[in-house]
Amino acid sequence: MILVLNCGSQSIKWKLFKDDLKLREGAEKSVFNSGDYQRILRKELKKISSYEKEIKIVGHRVVHGGNNFRKPALISKKVLEEIKRFNKFAPLHNPFNILGIKTAQKIFPTSKQMAVFDTGFYRDLPDESSIYPLPEYIRKRFGFQRLGFHGISHEFAAKQAAKEVGQSFKKLKIITCHLGGGSSITAIKNGRAIDTSMGFTPLEGVTMMTRPGDIDAGVVLEIAKKYSTKKTSQILNCESGVKGICGESKMLKVLEKIKKGDRKAKSALNIFTYTIKKYIGAYFAILGGCDLLVFTGTIGWGSRKIRNMICQDLPILKNTKILKIKTNEELAIANEVKKWISK
């Protein structure tokens, strides 16, 4: 069997798959207090500890591994130490990914552990979208380039959408919108990602629930002059975006406030959908058209209201089929693990 563990910033998801990738069992738990995270994680994994000898491998979603890790990797002590180096670039995710790995190692000591990276789908981005226009010595010293995130979800949703319309994934122009606590947009042409909104970190791109997305770098410099690097990171990762505008970091609460006439909440939602529209328009241009526009993620799949707001008054979508696909990152990770096992 294959166990997949997906440790997010506010949720813990696990699924146990049979060798043929049919689901045996699984669960998802919301975690609102980081102090409870490890306790809930251990409690969930203990539920299936009796399967320890049957679980060949545990697959983990890992958000940031830099350019060192773009393909699935077996986890060793050295690999884990390397992944830790990138915690500062994905502070809402990587620390929880690593906690999941360490906890699984203790509860399933005879099982192999494998990391599958969010950035993997973007390892072949063209120079036009991957290279930042910075001095070469800076790019080489820090490894700055567009890495992209949510790749596991984007690839799964795009392939599933192609199946639903009965066409080849490798013959379509697709724009995928993963909208949730973090949000990103990806342009896919003939089965290959050619651009994506998130960059070297998950901060770049569209406005998100607690992250600003694209803002003037000069603004960041001014904040950093006033505050410490740690405080600046806290502001950009946890206090900005929709939350920075209306004080709410959950879209359901934003929608509830709008119903009560809250102007700040309405403004926050308008900005959120506006920036997504901009990226869809831009990717329509670089793709030279779009066959499928795919919405996934908690908000993208779950909210018709927000999908309608995004697609409203977009004449370029006249000949584009619009789909909502429920993402299944765990199944996608299990599939990558199975490919490795078969090799």
C-alpha cells in the first residue's frame, strides 16, 4: 500500500491507497491552532499505524525544494536538511511538510519516505517565463528563478479536464486557476506548463487570502527599512492580501460580510477576482487562445459566485470551455510514487 500525507498550513490530509491506486481510506482535518498541529497529526497517523508493515512507502507533498529538487526524491537525512533550507521561502508550508515527514518516519519506521514537489510541473518552463531580469551574478548566487507552486494540483486538474472533454491533454491550450488560501494561475500548452503566476516563492502572482501577490518591490524595501526581516515576512505572508484589506482570511467569512453590506469585504473580493482576470487575459495572449479554463482549489471549485465574477465580461472566453475540477493532490502524489516503485 501507499500512504500519502499532505500537510498544509491549516489542514492535514492523508489517504491510504491500495497498490492499484484504489482508495482504501482517508481523512482531512482542519487545524486552526498551530500549537495543536503535531498532536492532531500524530492522532491521525496512529489510526492507521496497524498497517505499518503493509505500507511500502509514504508520499509527502513538499512545497519548496528550490531548484535542487524538482523530481520526486527519496527522503534521507541529507535530503531533509536540504529541504529545510527553503523553509524561509515557504514559511506557511515547508515547516509543516517537514513535520509530516518526521512524524511519519517515527510512526512508520520500516516504510520508505518520498517527497513529491509542488514545483515539479514547472521544471521545463521556457526562459521567457522562468528567468528574472536581475544581474546574472545575483541570479546565480541565490538561485533566483521562477519555480512555480501548486504544480501537483494544476497538472491533475488540467489532465482531468482534458479527460472530461474527451481530448488529448497534449493537444490542448489550458489555463488552470487553483484558488484557495493560496492562489495561482498556470498556462499549459500541449501538455507542458509554459508560465505560472507564483515565482521563486509563493508570494508572487494574484492577490491571495493573506499574501499580496504582485506588488511594487519598492514597497517591500520600504517595509524592510522600518521592520526586521522576520516582521516583513510576517506582514507579507500572513497579514496582507484579502486579510489586509478587510481583516478576514477565510473566503466564506468574506462572503458573509458582503451579504451584510461590508464595503471593505466587497472591495477585497473585487481585487481578488480582478487580479485573476488579469492573469487569465495575459495567459490567453501568450497561449494564442484557450481551449479550456479550469477552476480548482477550495475556492475555485467550490464557489460558483467567484467563478462567475471572474468570467464575467471576458469576451475572449467565447470559444473556451469552462470547467470546475475537484483537485486530488493525494492521488497525483500516489501516482508519482507508483511510477517510482515500478522503476
